[in-house]
Amino acid sequence: PGGVLIAETINADSVSAMRAFYLDPTHVRPVPPQTLRFLAEAAGFTEIRIEYRSPLAAAERLEEISENDRKLNALLFAPQDYALVGRVPITP
């Protein structure tokens, strides 16, 4: 017994992903990964991890010649989605 929670959503830490967030009328507000992790922990889930998904192709990101290019890519062109995976605690 004990199950797994998997929740996937748009990566609010990615500026490029947020461009299209409100195009979907079912989206109400973006949820940053740290917020979803906190909520899952507060609800008692364990073994929580964040998995980043849907990376942009290299042709859509800046060529990383410098550390500043790497930082800009992380901010502007981060993976488009993330998933939170957590285990339902086993109760005695």
C-alpha cells in the first residue's frame, strides 16, 4: 500500500514557457516548483522530487559561449514543464 502522486505543469521559472501560459483558459495561476514542493511536503508526501521536462532544442537557446549565456538560458529558455513526484506516506 501507499501510492505515488505525479503532478505536471508549466515551469513558471521559464520565461519562454510563461509566454503561452494564459493562452490556455484552464490555467488560473502559475505554480513555481518550490511552491508545489512545499505544498506536497505540508500534505505529508515523502520522497519528493522535481523532474524538469520539455527542454527547448539547442537551436532555440543562446549559444553558451560565456557564463552569462548559461545564466540567460537558465532564465529565459529553461525546460517548459516540470513534474512533482512524491510518495504517499504509509500509515501504520
